[in-house]
Amino acid sequence: MKILIVGPSWVGDMVMAQTLFVCLKQRHGDACLIDVLAPEWSRPILERMPEVNQALSFPLGHGVLDLATRRRIGQSLAGRYDQAILLPNSLKSALVPYFARIPKRTGWRGEMRYRLLNDLRLLDKQQYPLMIERFMALAHEPGALLMQPYPRPQLQIDPASRSAALERFGLELDRPVLALCPGAEFGEAKRWPTEHYAAVADAKIRMGWQVWLFGSKNDHAVAEDIRQRLIPGLREESVNLCGETSLAEAIDLLSCASAVVSNDSGLMHVAAALARPLVAVYGSTSPQFTPPLAEQVEIVRLDLDCSPCFERTCRFGHYNCLRDLPAQRVIDALDRLVADPAEPTDV
């Protein structure tokens, strides 16, 4: 049984997609080979999932149609797969499996793709409220009850790769590491203010911790603002890795963290999949749809009347769901999760 997965376009969604891969392996056994067609940036995530046989790089950016390229890719895959499972709901995502003439093409009803899929599912949001449930359900027949407990994403780390990342950035594990992930590609309504992150960093550094800040190059200035809010003497115990690491290096270095504080972002899901003690800060979004899937997690939010609004920017302009969420709540959550941090174990 060879299955082609058309993967999602976001880091967090790609991490959560591992629940589908686990379900497919459980249903079809080890003889099931899973290849994932996804953007090249996702390769470091997929390479850390033992269920994935091969990551196939998809060259087109999010939202780009380029029908000729999709036809060419589809024709190059013809005859190689028994089934395709589509995680995006867009019409564009259904074109490659259609051009590949894959016998069974499975996905939720979405953007006018009735003729492109021959195993079209109608989503009952009440039956499957979580995103992972919607992914997992595609491994089974329509309407199937999902076996519990649900599998959790688990990224596997190569110790040699992790050691190389530590050496490249001159990082030591002589003190517990607090990883801060202050970015969020979705928008400002997901970003906890820098002064609150700085207050958390200040408190933990005074307790003997070091602080590593993670994110993309777009988060570099935000992370540097957090560092600059620390007084001299404490500031030197932090390092801004935003935009400096590859995604592979970020994953490996996050696995070293004694604890993580993150906005609702892709790195939040990565930290959960690495089984790191995690405090997740929610503002405009809700953990009821895409919660971090791990044992040691505390979710911190204010639950105001106007949230969750799922907007990129606050329609009232005040961002109170995040601005009024004090740093002490996150510090207290960290203390509950990690009373006496030990040296991180291999994941």
C-alpha cells in the first residue's frame, strides 16, 4: 500500500499531520509506505517522523496555480501510488493527484473539487472538532469512530545533528534553558507583548537559567527588543537565534530546552512534539481547535468576552487578550511544570 499525502502549508499543521501518518500505519501495517508532497521547508519536520518514507518537494508557493507545473508533477508520479490523501481543502491541492491518476483520491469537500476527488468526504464539525481528528479521520472509512487515546506527534532527534547545532552557535547546556518563541506568522493578535516575555526571561535568568529566543527572520527585531529590555548582566545570558538557524537547527536546539514559552505558533507545536515542558499563550485564537499535544503543557489565556475572535489584528485596537495577560501567570505556570529542571534527555 503506497500512499501520497498532500501536506499542509503551515509548520504547526505539518507537525499535527503526524497523527494521520500514525493512524495509517496502525491500519495498514508496516507494509504501508507514506510519501508526503509538501513545500521544501517542511523537509526537516518530515525527516524527523519515522512514519514518513519520503518527503517530496513541491516547488510552488502557497496560492500559486501554475497548472502546467502541477500537471508535470502529477504525470511524474503516475503509477506509483494506490491512494492520495489531501490535507488542504483547496482545489489546487487536488490537481497533482488527479493528473497522477491515483486510483483513490481522498479529502474533505472543499473548493469546488468534486470531479478531482473520488473519495470525497463531508465534514461533520461536531463529530470532529479538532484539526487532528479531521486529519485522522481521512485514514479511515467515512464516519468511523476514532480510537482513543489519540496519537501525539513525536519528532525524533539525532544526537549528532543536535550536537552540531550546539557547536555551530556556541551554546552550552551547563544551565537550564528557557526557550522563548515570541513570533506568530498569523498576525499581531497572536503575539504576547515583548515586555511580558522580557519579564519572564528576567525572572528565570535570576534563577540561574539561560534564555534562547527562536523564530524566523521576521521575529529577529521582536526577540532583540526582548533582550534589550533585560539589564546588563542579565542580557548576556540570552541569545537571539531568530532568523539565524535553519528550521532543522531550530528543532534540534528546541529539544535541548528545559522549558518553552510560546505564542500559538508553529514552534509551539514543534515544542510539544519534542515533549518539552510548554507554556502556551493564547490571545485571539483558541486551544479548542489546535491545542499543543503533549503531557507537560499549561495553557495561559484571559478568555475575554471578545476572544477568541480568530482575527489577525484586534478589531478594537486594544489587544487586551494579550496585553492584560501578566507575566506572573506564565512564570507561575513554568514553576508548576519545572520545579527542578534536569539535563534534557534524548527525544
